[in-house]
Amino acid sequence: MKTEHSSNDLALLERRNIPIQRYRKGPGIRETVLLVAPTVTIQGYQYLVDFGNSNPTRFHRVNKNKECSCGAPYCEAIEAVRLYLQSGGARAPDPEGMPPCPICGSKTFRDRDWNGKYTKELGWRCAKGGLRHFLDAKAERIKKRLAENPWLIPPAPGYPGVRRDELMTWEECEAINRKIFIETGYEPTA
């Protein structure tokens, strides 16, 4: 157990006791930089973030899907809204008029249980078709996006990539193996 100061500790203690020298006599000039926090207010169904006169893009509008009007994916306004909400700020109201059902055109109602965790899409139910129409519409969107992007692994320089239609199911692989076994006379169970 160590009971006395080492030479390094003593040197530190001596340095701490040396008074700070002033190069100039008289009162010092202290410059203060005021950091103005952005103000967040609710405007309709969005948050209006005001960065003040010093910022060239003063006003930003952030919606409930964490998208800013400036188009930047990691805008400072989104972070300002997050801090505003964490400190107990009021939440913007949800849009009252939900769009009509894309399957049958009837009225839709919000269903928070089906909000997209990763896609941040609002969940809803149809007045006529219920949850089935929501799931059908979501499946159609997924099919459309898959058709627009057929790549499982996109091509890169020196690599041709892998398309989704190039993959085989286990049934297709089994049929090909069975055909090869019959042609070569190989019996895997023998």
C-alpha cells in the first residue's frame, strides 16, 4: 500500500502551487460566444425549427417521419426536434384526414399497432376490408420495389452481381441433383 507521494506526484503538486502569471495588467477582456439554441414550434402536423438570423437556411420543417424540408437525411433540425421532444415538448398532432384505402377507396382509420418500425410508415385499417387491405397494399408496394430493383447483390467493378431471379430454391436444387444421380448411376442412399 502506498503511503507517501512519489517524485512525479510531488512535481505535480509543485506545479499546481505556482501562481498563473498575468502578461497584462488591468482587467482582462472576456469574449463570450452566445450559442443560440434553435426554437422548435408546432406548425400544423409538423415541427417548425428556427435557427435564427445567422443561419442562411433559417427555417426547417420536420415531419413525423423524421424528414426535413431541406432534404438532408441527417439535418440538425431533426436532432433539434428530438431534443425538444425528449425535454418534454408538445408533440405535433397526427394528420386527421387519412388517405382513402388504395384497394377499395373507402375510409381508413389509424392503427398504431401496425406502424412501421423501420420504414416509419403509419399503420391503418380500412372501413370495409380491415387489416387485410392494409397488408395487401403493403405487399403490393414491396412487390413494386422488388421489381424496380432486381439485384440481391448489386454489380460492382469486377463483379457481375447476383439477381434475385438467379437464386434457386431447395426443390430446384434437389431436382437437378436427382437428374444428375440418374444420369451417372450414382445412388446416394446405397
